[in-house]
Amino acid sequence: MQFSNGFFIQFIRLAGPFWHSENKSTIRSLALALLMLTVMQIGIAVVITVWSADLFNALEQRSMSGLFTQIGLIVLIFGANIAVTTAHFKVKRRLQLDWRSWLTQHLISKWMTEGRHYLVTHIEGAHDNPDGRIAEDIRIATEAALDLGHSLIYCSLVLISFTKILWTLSGTVTLNLLFFDIPIHGHLVWLAIIYAACASTLGWWLGKPYTLATDARQTVEANFRFGLVSARENSLAIALVHGETNERHRFVGLFRDIVHAWQRQTLAWSHLFMLTSGYSVLSMAFPILVSAPRYILGSITLGALMQSAQAFQQTAGALSWPVDNMARVAEWRASVERILGLVNGLDRLEQEIVRHDPHRIHLKKTEQNVLRFSDLCIIRLDGIVCVSSINAEIMPGEHVLIAGNAFTGSKLFKAIVGLWPWGEGSIELPNDPVFFMPPRPYLPTGTLRAAICYPSTRAEYTESAIEEALELVELEDMKGQLDNEDNWASALSREQQQRLGVVRLLLQRPQWILLQESMDSLDSSHEMKMLRLIAQKLPNAAILTITNEPMAEAFHQRRIVLM
């Protein structure tokens, strides 16, 4: 297991603030309780080895009183072990959940704010499938970190406790080398170290490919899930063009990637499995075989033999922590690196936003109620200029058609709302918020009422206001569905979704409106009807429109042509 210092530093910076968060008193109390319970687990393990020695000594002496004494003691040990193990499990699970909750909220707050979730998709780096990184990788990273941390502390305490026991039980063995004898003190301890060191070295060498294979598999699994979700969200479009065959081939290709990654991981894992399975069997027999001659010669009792075997197993097991946890560490590191990929992408985006760069569009609020473009230039990510030298001033109540290249027009709208900073010049924004209506409005899953009111709360609009707006856009039949729950993005046609977008606009009553092909599914007469409806209900609102409808030009007072 090789880790660069940079990896650990990044992980500490990412997850470390949890231990200093506002609930730090509770968090540290839980961590202290977990440590104390771990010490108690070690104490019980030591007591069990002593009990084992006394039991086998009683059996060797054929002592019934000694046997009954050990039966009584094991009942007490049994109860104590259950209580400590159960408490330890609950405390650890509580700490894992708290850590995961904190990190999830922390990362979501960085990702889902001020369009960062959209802008980061234009930043280079390994941060694809953020849903999987937040939902799955954070779970693995926090759960595995505590599991591995606990097991490492446990093994360290075992090593301290049982090395002393094993050293005492080993006594002194004399190694006869022809002309002189060499006394070896604590020979079982040295054998345990050599035994574990050989296994760990071999495990490290066999386990290196597993980290890469695990990371690759998590990536392709996320790609497969994303492909399925994308198909579900666009099921109507796929059905209309009979694209099922293409989608099946795409799914087969994505799953083929999973098969290849699975086989690669299986090969790497099988090498580790051969080592760990053989190691576990050998660790049971080896200490008994090593100590058996001393028992046969009468140097130690049967109880001491069995206690030596148990102490050897505990010591070798503690020393073998790296090989035993190779797979878990590989999975943990792969998840942490995927989280760091998203975090680093968001950090780079933040640096790009705050950094003064002449090749960035400057947005500023003004006291004047006007939308003004000054020497505005919009640039693509590859550096190609989409449009330059835009100088225009739009006043309240104006209807302006954005003509020319619709792709460039969409970049202009995104620049106005702060989602496309790449370019030059400045945009002066009015004090009132700008309402951007894309080709397909976002309708979250839930009740239809909540979807219509989004992002406002359903309590902000009366039922009569919602029903009136539905009537105005000719969706009267939906008045009875306001409290129905569904996935409206797939349950409704594109035309219905666009009409609901107009309903949302009428309810929110913005004074600055951007319409990007927002009614392209309607026929000419209905699109014009919607435009006139908006102008009638919001007579003082400025409307900027991107549309392919030729008749819409008559609705607008002037045009801005983007070439």
C-alpha cells in the first residue's frame, strides 16, 4: 500500500474539519467512547487467553472444580463481550453516519450553489458523475475510514498487549551452532514478526493492481448508472424516434466495460485471496507446531501451549493488518480520490471565478433599471469567439428578439444569469431578478403543485392563483391533479411542460424575462398566443426571446442579431 503525502493531506483537509465542526463536543465524546470500548475489547481478548490457559490446565489435571470455575468465568466473559461489542457497534455506526452527513452536506453546499453544478462540467478534470461521488463514494470513504482506523488502533493495542504475553511464554530457546550455543529470548515473537512481514510484503506486491482495478470498476459502474438514468429521463424522445435498439447497444457497451473492469478486479483480487486464505489456515497450525516440541519435552503445560498459540495468532494478526485490509484500503482510497476529483474541480472553478481575468465577462448590478451590454464578447471553451462587440441597452417593457445563431444566443442568456463567464466586456444587470425560461422547464418529482411553484414554496401561491394560471395556458384538466405525485418530467409531454413553464412565469411575475425556445413545441398560433398572454399579464416586463418562429418577429419591437 503506497500513499503519497499529498493524498493524506488532501483527505485531512477534506474530512478533517468534521472533528472541529459545531457539534465537535458530541463528536469527540463519541470518538472517546469508541476508543474506550476498543480498549475494553482488548482487555476481554487478553482475559480469554488467560481463561484458555487455565481451562486446558484444568483439563490436563482432570480437575472438575477447575472446569466448573472456568465455565462460570466464560459466562461472565460472554456477557461482557456481548455488551461491549454491541455498544461499540452502535457508537461506531453513529459516528459513521454523523461524518457522512456532515461531508455530504459540505460537498452539496459547494456543488449545488450559484450554478456551480453546471459550470463545473466545463472544467477539465476527473469529476464526472457527481451523483455517484456524493451518494456512494462519500458513504464508502467515511465508513471505511472509521472501520480502518478502528481496526488499526485495535491491532496496535493487540500488538502491545500480546507481545508481552508471547515474550513471557516463549522463554529462552538455545540455538546450537556446532561450536557454540546462542540463546534466543522471545523466539515466538521474532517468528511472528518474520511470519507477518513475509505475508505483508507479498500482500503489498500482489495488492498494487487491485487499487487501480477498483477505481476503474467504480468509474464504469457510475457510467452505466448514469446511462440508465439518462435513458429513463428521455424515454419519450427515445420512443418517438424508435431508438430502443441504439440504447440497448449502448447499454451493452457500457455493461461490457463493467465486465472488463470486473474481470480485471477479479484477477487482482484472486491473487490477494490466494494469499489471505492460505495465510489464515497456516496461522492456526504454525504456532502450535512451533511450540509442540517444548510441550512434548515437558517444558510447558498444555494450557501454556494453547495460550502461546492464541497469543501468536493475535500478534501475527495484528502485524498482518496491511495484508488483511489491502482490499478495503484500495476501495477506500479509490472512493476518496473520486470525491477529491469533484472537490478539486469545484475549487478550480472557484479560483477561476474570483481570479481577475480580462477574458472573463464582468457582471455588475446597477441602480438603473436597465440591462446593458458593453463591448460584450462571448468565447467558447476552445477559445473560438462566438460573437463580439455587442453594445445594447434594454429598458423595462421592451420586447427584443435575439436573432441569428441560436447557439450563441443561448450562451448570451447564460452569460446574463452568470452561467457563462467565458468572454470579455461587461453586462450591467437590473436590480430585479432575471427569469430564465429554458426549452424544457425543470419539474421536480413530487406533487404537481410543488413542481409548478418551484423554486418557491407551495405556500407562496394560492390555489385560485394556480388554477387561474392553468386556465390561461389551456391546462384546465390539470387543476384536479395539483396534489398528485409523479415524475412530471417523464409523465408530461414536452408541450405540457412548456405550458407549465408559462404558468410558473405568470405566478412569479418577473420584470426581466429570457425565453430560450421556451415554446418551440407549440404551433405558431399557440406560441404567439403565449407571448401575447405574457405581455398582457406583465406589461412592464422586458422580454428577450430566442425562437425559430417567423411570426414572432412582429411581437418584438426590435432585434439584436448575433452572427
